[in-house]
Amino acid sequence: MADETCCSCNEPLYIEIDLDSDVEDGKAAASLETIPDDVQLTCGCHYHWECFMEAYTMTKCPHCQQDISSLSPSGQQQVICTVRNEGGVQEHFDILPSAAEEAYLRTYPEEREGHAFLSFCRDGDVDAIVHMIKDVGGLDDSDDEDEVEAGVSVPELLRYSGTFEGIDGSGLHVAIRYGREEVAWLLLVLASSLSWSEFPPEVLQAMNSLRLTKDDRQPGIDIRAIKDASGRTPKALAQDVGGAWDSWISASRLGA
């Protein structure tokens, strides 16, 4: 692989990461780490991950036009490849779902924020969710005076529902499916009509640490009423998942 280059940009199959991105210019030399970034297709062609996402359109290699698709044991179409990145080597990786999602987002760029939001919910990244909400709402405390581009509103973002790569439904559905209780509390704070008396003191304290107040609750449909692609409310999904969510159901946090 050492002599291979990306078939799209003809650059070496690695990227450089700045380890000292917070260091002010001129105060210290930048510390760069080189990590592999290689998608090797079954035809033998190599791409950077982003280059492949930009170039891929059908089930053929964008460079040599050889068919790179196959059928899984269950009969589903797949594009198997080997991925090398900072996480190591992933062999027999099906890149088709990621490529299909990226193609969809290129066609419908207005959906990108919603997809990112649900991904943060899946990952349990509360800080990223709050930052995104404040950024979308123009509430960021940074010194950047540029106007926020018109796009999805905060109420729309909080109630965004989608289906892609293991995600189905609203952020609350995603939080329940992946066991993200902190995310679930955050969404109930911001997008439900749950009485404030039902929130534990530690949740209200966490709100303060995130610089959120009761005034940040957004108008609109109660997120607990949104249904996923199977027609399930978050409560119905929680009943299927069980575990920690049983206490949420018994306390009627997810609806009566």
C-alpha cells in the first residue's frame, strides 16, 4: 500500500492531523500526526474515504468501472472493501450504506444538519448536541459575528426524524435504542411538555452546567408523540428495549 495513491486525487493514502489545533499561531510549532486513509475496493483501486464518497455514483468503481457490488447472504446489495484508518484495518467492510447516505445528502443538502443531529444522539454526545442547537439558533457565545445561515430551525432540528445507518425515528428514539439516557433527558428538557417537577435535581443541575434554562424549551409537537418508520412512539420502543427504560415507563416520563 505504501506506493499506492488515491485514484481520485492522486495523493498518498494518508492524512495529517494537527494535534495542537488550539495552539495560537507563532507560539509553538504545529504537531502533525500522519494516519492512514485508504479505501481499497475489490477491483484493487484505492481511494481516500472522502474522495470515494464524492466520486461514487453507482455500483462500479469510479476509476476502472469494474463492478464492485455483490449480494450478501441475505440477498442485500453490498460493496465490500478494506478500510484502513486511525482505528486500524477493517476487512470485509460494506461501504454501500455510507456511500448511499452521502449521495442522498449531496442531493438533499438541507437534510445534513438533521442527520448530524441524530448521529450525535446515537453517540451520546450531549455537548455536541447543545453546541449544534445554539449554533443553529444563533445563540452561540463565540466572538464570530458572521450571520447564521438560514436553514433548519431549532424546533425542527429537535424533532427531526430520519432513517439511515442504524438510525430510525427521532432523537428520542435513537437515544432509547442506544441507551443514551443523558440525551433522552436533554430532549425531554428541550422538546417535550413533561412537567418540570418530574425532572430529577441532577438533570436540572446538568442544564445549568450546559447553560440551558427553562426558557430554552422549544415550541412544537411533543417529541414523545413522534413515531418511527414502524409506527412506534418512543414509549413503545422503550417497552421493546426494556432494561433501564422500564423505570422511565413506570414513571410516565415517555408519555401516559
